[in-house]
Amino acid sequence: MLFHWRGYQWIAMALLILGFSEMEWWTSPSFFGGAQQEFTRLIENKIWGRRFQMIASWLLLAALNCPPPQSSQLVGLWESESKSKGGIGHAFEFRSDGSFVVSPTVLVDSYYRISGDQVIMGDKPNPEPGDHAKSLPLMIEGNRRGNGERVGSPVPGQPPLVGVWRTPFPPAAMAYEKYTPDGRWLFRLPMRPEKGCYGFDGAKLTFAINGKQESGSAELRGDNLSLKFPNRGVDKYHRDPTGAWYPLEPPK
């Protein structure tokens, strides 16, 4: 509230996203487990114990060796169609070497337009200032924008804002923003990545993660994927046809 009152809307929004994301981080179920399992883990785990567990897990996964899948049709980054009210969904990255990464991820799709030295953001294309629009300063200096930095090179023939930007979020996360030439704004914040091996033969998908194995049916239609695992409903995912533009694992 203080930052918003002082006029630092970007900082205020970043802190709000961080606060809500941190809350949902500790309360949102992972793909491999239900609400009761997540609640029990929330009660039993302490913050420092969790951090130690994450470090140990990444050291273990560094030596992960997966057999390649029978079919490479799933290779790419997939995002869930369903999300919580706070914008938390799931994202999968299937790799050609047979490994995959899955993470609860903040998935926000919105719109923007540039007006002078401001970026106006809203729920509809070409947003105007109003009740549901936010006006933020551009703050671009070279390949930096506030606390963030550009990913890759500027897009030729487009305003400097167009492209992908990343901003560190404590304790060890990275937020990604994508501004498209047609005025779309995409925000992604992977929060708790897990890594394992997968097998796919065109119809059956098998996961091996944390010493457990689970199999279900997978229906693939172009860039749309429907997964059906035992004791779960149908989970639908979409793959960005332009390719993965953000990683689920934190930068090393």
C-alpha cells in the first residue's frame, strides 16, 4: 500500500504478485498429489527444511539419466488450461532425452499498449485507462527494465518493450514476461519444479518421478493435449506453437 500511495505502481504490483504467489506456492497441490497430501506436507515441512530438501533434490536430479521416449511428439512446453482463481496452473516441459520438468506456475494472459513513456495494461485488447487497467512506466535502459533484464535480442522493427523479460523473485524463483507485437502480455512464474523421466508411445504416457511411477492415457491433437490418469479428471494442456519462451527450472 505504501508503494502504491507513493506512486510506485510497478513495485507495488510486483510485491502483490510475490505475496499471493508465495501464499499459493505453499497451498497449491502439485500435479502428483491431492489436496490432503499437500495439506499434510504444508503442516509438516518447515521453511528451512524445505530449502534443504530442494538443494538435495537438485543434486540428485543432476545425475538423472532417462531413456529416450518411443515418440517425440510431446517435446515442448505445455501449459494447463485450468487455473486457480489466483492464476495458478501447471506447466510441463517434455524433452527429447526422455526427461521432463513439471511445475505449478502462475499463468497470466492479458493485454497492453504503449502510451508515451507508459505501458497501459488491461483485460481487453488495446486497453484504455480505467477501473481494470494499470499504467506502468516503461523504465527501459538498454537491455534492462527496472530490476529485470531482457532475454535474447530485441525484436527488429518493434518497440524496445516487445520481447521476453525476466525478473528475480525471492527466494529463488524467476518471473518471465512476454510482450508480443500484437499487444498481448504474458506473465509466467514457475514456483516448485520437479524433474523426472517419461515414456510416450503415442497413446500411453508414463511418468517416473521421486521413485514412483504412474501411467495414464494421452490424447494428442496438434498443440492440444488431454491427459487422463487414475483417480483424476481429464487435464487439458496447450503447447505454444512458437516454442518454449521461458524455462521451468531456475537459472543456475
